[in-house]
Amino acid sequence: MTSMKQQIRFIFFGLLLLLFNACTSVKGYQKMYINDPDMQLSLTPLENFENGFQSYREGVSGASGGKTGGGCGCN
């Protein structure tokens, strides 16, 4: 009897997933509204400035590259 209940529960949740599907198709002219500048992977100008500032201040550079040197400021 429990396997029958499990099968009914499985079918019920499967149908719920199909009914509440969140996928939608987007037309070509609608895609310009989806491309939000905040979703870009590159650094913003402010983040780029802060990264350069920290690089010179600390005398090190992280994974973003740039100048490297010691922390004494004698470059």
C-alpha cells in the first residue's frame, strides 16, 4: 500500500512541476531589456579604480594582475 501512495505522490509532484514551469521564450527585440549593465562580468570603472588604488597602496596585486612590488613603496 505504501508503494502505491509513493507512486501517486510522485505523479502528483511531477504534474505540479510541469504546471508551474517558469521557462518562457524571449523574442529578439525583447532581449535588449534583459541585458542589464549590472550583470556584466567585467569590472565597473569604480571597481577598476579601487582595484588599482589598492594595488598601489598595498604594493601587491591579486588575481586581477597589474604591477607588483614590495610593500615599501620604493618602486
